[in-house]
Amino acid sequence: MRIDRLDVHRVSMPLLYPWRTAYGEDHHIESVLVRAVSGERHAWAESSPLRAPTYLTESALSVFHHVTEFFGPHVIGRDYETAADLNARLDVFKGNSFAKAAIEIAWWTLQSKITGAPLHRMLGGQTREVPAGADFGIQDSIDMLLGNIQGAVDAGFPRIKLKVARGWDLDMLRAVTTAFPDTTFHVDCNSGYSLDDLPFFKAIDGMGLAFLEQPLHYADVLDHAELARQIETPVCLDESIVSVKTAEQAIRVGACRYINIKPARVGGLANSVAIHDIARDAGIPVWIGGMLESAVGSSVCVELATLPNFTYPGDLFPTSRFYERDLADTRMELTPRNTFQPFTGPLPEPDPEMLARETLESRSVVST
């Protein structure tokens, strides 16, 4: 398949309620959407590292810049039989997984459209429902959080994820686990702690949490391995896993017993499948993550999560959870069983009116 053109859009999507984490607060989600064109066919991808480099080292602005200035011009006008061929072409550039994923995922969605094969089947998944969990960021009060958790419990969500940060951790968790002793919780630390906080981790060790997600530094595996040796609660890595190599190293040193896979964070879908397979062979379950994308991006996450080692309910959300209206032409909707169905037809694409309204800047990279 030859990539003839990339149309790149940096967008800002207003949230219904601020998303608060250990690294800050977002009122809008900035995302980069890429339309890849091959002949008369086109398809879309989305990569959302957020507005500022607070989650990891990339931002929506850096992704837009690298795709339009460097990565896009380097890959267009060439034929790529496989995603591996495309990734090999991009290997000259160091890091910048979100930017690479914006192009690589577009290759997959375009190949799916050209061949008529469902994306999840191309990735090695099955046409099966994908379970979703409930997630809550830092709330205005513990009472507000307890009320929201009650709603999720009443709705039958299989697990609940809670964001924690200094000042919103031990007391909050005591209140939550006391009020809901039979509910499965895990906490997401977003790299907000260090080994100096071992007393805190030991204090929550008996709360029955499914795991601690990314408790320590975003680029670390060694301290996570040390923490894993000193506590009973399993450790899950998220931000630290930015490539197949970092996944291999984390598993080798015993840094985690779960891995969260975000396709954009690890450089695309081919790397996601490779990490899934490595973790499966090591007996480590994986689960799907997201960055509050529109349905353009979150539908791709659903497709990926049909692979067999995605066994823990994912960070997948209906449109109504965060947005008044989706940027895409198709809303994400939960089934009554709190699952998402993979797509057997075309994947969601941006609604032209919404795309025009929410685009901050756009640029095309064209084959000459």
C-alpha cells in the first residue's frame, strides 16, 4: 500500500468535567487526527498525548509538528506491505511514540478499509465483546466520589479505577474500601510517588486492591521491581512501557504483574500486539488503556482489546462519559453488559462539522 497524502489536524475537545490526576488538570483533550490517503481510499487515526507534556514527554503540539515536519514527509510516496515496513522506515527517528503511532495506526485503518477485513481480525483478535471498567479522577470531595462509585456499582461495572495523588490517597482509599468492601478497585498513581513513599504503599497493602498502576517514575523499571518485592499488592506499569524493548526489560527484572497497553503510547498497533504476546508468554495479563480520545481513537482500542490476553476490564468509555458530543460520526456506546462491540464494518471517522469546529490547526503532507 502506498501512502500518498496525510491530512493532519490538531484538535481541542471540551470535557464535561475536568479530568484531574497526579500530574494536573485537563479541561480539554488535545488530540491529533491523521487522515491517510492511498489512491481513492482514505482512513483515519488519532493520537492523544494531551495538551502539555505532563503524562509523558510528548504533547499534541509536538506530535503535530513531528508528523507534519519530519515523519510524514519521510514516509509518504512509498509502498508499505506491512506495518513493520512502515515502522522500519520510522526507526531513524528516536522516541516520539505518539507521533509515530499517529501514522502507523492510520496504515492499519487504511489497510482495513482497502481489504474489507475488520481491524480486530487483522490484529489477531476475535469478534467478541470487550468489557469496560469505570474510572474516576480526583473529585471535589470524598462524598462526591462515593456517590459516583455508587452509581458505577449500581450499573454493574466489573471494576473501578481511582486516580490518586498526594493529599488524595490514604484517607480517600480508606473511605472507599470501607464503603464498598466487595468492589474491585485499583489505583492509578500516574508516576506521582517514589520509594520514599513505601510506608504509604504498605498502609494500603491490605486493602485488597487489584493492583497499583504506575506508582513510581515514568521512565523507571528498577525501582518498580524493588517496590514489587516489598509489597503484596501487584504492580501494573503504564507510562514506563513505551516500546517493545521496555516491556521486555520490565518483565525481565520483575517490575510488574500487569501491563496497561495504550496503542499510541507504545508507537502503534504492531508494537501493541508484540507487547501483548510477550506478556502472554510471561503469564502477565494486559488491559487496554486510553487517553480520553474521540471515537476515532477509542474504537481502535476496542479492536485491539479483542486479543486473548486482554483479560482485565479496560479503560474504555461511552461518549457521554466525557463529551457532550463526539468529534466522530459515531458515538461510543456501552452494551447493557458494560461492554463494547468491535466493529465489523467501517470504523468511526471525524464528523466534518465537529472537526472544523474543534480544529486548532491543520496541515497536509503530500507526495510529490
